Amino acid sequence: MIQQPETNQAALNATGVSLRNVLVATDFSETADRALEQALSLARTYGSKVFVVHVLPVDLMMAPELAEASRERMRQTARTEMKRAIGSGRFLNVSHEEIIEEGNLWPTLESVIQRHFIDLLVVGTHGKSLIEKLLIGSSAEEIFRHALIPVLTVGPGVWREPFYSLELKNILFATGFGVGAERQAAYAFSLAQEHRSRITLLHVQEDGDEEESTVHQLRELVPTGVEMHCLPLFRVAQGDPADEILRAAEDIQANLIVIGAKPRKSLAGHVPRSKAYRVVCGAPCPVLTIKS
């Protein structure tokens, strides 16, 4: 079911979105390159500085003399790949800085985020199989489960090349009404307001709640004073949440999906087939996760 809200012509006071510094985590793969292109499109729109970081893993099981030789080869390879990633004129009109660090992935990224006052983290994900995810985990999910800042994830289903600057015609905000829903809604509406986007609010029911009551809850998430061009649609569905989110994204030809992510201090990136991970891997557009 889709409903429109009553007209509210007051203007939103402020966007609330600051994207001065954007961090892109790369492993130099094709997926990471797609994530970088999305970050550059966004940076041109917001005048952001882009930091490109590659984290070299630390192998504690290797003998010291072998470990140092191996790390030096990895450093050289990383420098070569970073030069390739930065080249080809793709950073036209974008201020940028390259960073190569060594250590465990999330603690190292967290340090970079704090050191450079990062506002948004952009990552690509390969969409690992269930077995691969259980054995080695998903780096992208580990990141968005831990990060306090929003994380933009570009999954394997994002085949459309981004425009030179960011264009968001349609935004899908999917919510379960949990902790942090108001913050997530505020961010989604801030983006919609700034880009004059059409925004759809979606809730997927699993227990057959009254649709009218659910739509009322969705209305409550709309910030006071949304402009006419940002007039939202409300959508209620029943079924598997991840499947319904992906179906809605296809229906409205979403350019961005905004969802919440529950924090997990243990097993982050190893929980099989979590809703957020399935959405990220199956989405036809980038997914912005905002931690609850």
C-alpha cells in the first residue's frame, strides 16, 4: 500500500548533512573502483575532500624476517595500485589524499576516521557466498556494524555508472521503527531536501499489523516542515524485509537506499544472511547504512 501525506509547505530549517571529508576504503578491486567513482560523484556535489585508504593486513603467524620481506612487497604493490587508482584524471576538481596503513581493518579505519574528521565512509562489497562469509566474514558489514558515521556501500548489483556529480531522483528509506529511526529519517530527508528528491518511506510487516497504524508511524518520522518537492510516499509491505526492500527499490528506481544497521561488537561480518547484508549485496543502487 502506498499513501501520500497531507500537504506541508513549511521549509526544512537545515539539511544537517556535512560531507566535508569522505573516506574511501579500497582493496584495489573492480568493486572498490566502483565505490570510488560513487564517492567522487558525491564529492563534486558537496565540495568534499576524498581520502583513499588501503589497509595492509598484519600476519602475526609469519616469522619476523619473512614477515618484513612480505610486508615490503605488499607496500610496493599497494603504492603501485594506489597510483593506478588515483590516475586517469578521475579526480578532476576533487581534493584528495592517499593513505596506506598497516594493521587490522576496522581499528585502522577507525583511527583514520578520527584523525581526519571523516563524515562519510564509502566501501565496496563483493557479495560473498554464505560459506565465505562464515569463514572470513564480510569486510563491508564489519565496517558498517562498527562505524559511528554513515557508511555508503556499493554492492555487486550496482551496475549504473554514477554521474559526474551526485544525482538522487528517488530515495528509499526503509525502517523497522527501532532505536535510531528518527536519526536515520532525518538524514534521509536531509539528502532528499538538498537534492530535491522524491522519497519513499517503507516498513515491512512480519506480523500483520494494521496498515493504518503503520502509516501513522511512518508519518511521525517525517521532519517538521518538509517542502512540497520532498513530499514523501508511504509504503507498507508484508514478507521478508530484505526481499521487500529490494523489490521497492526496483519499483521506484531508487538512486539510494537508506537503512539502519544494528551494532554488533562480536561476530560483526560473520552473521549469515543478515537483512542489512542481503540488502547491500542485492541492491541496484548504493546503500547508506546509519548505525542505530
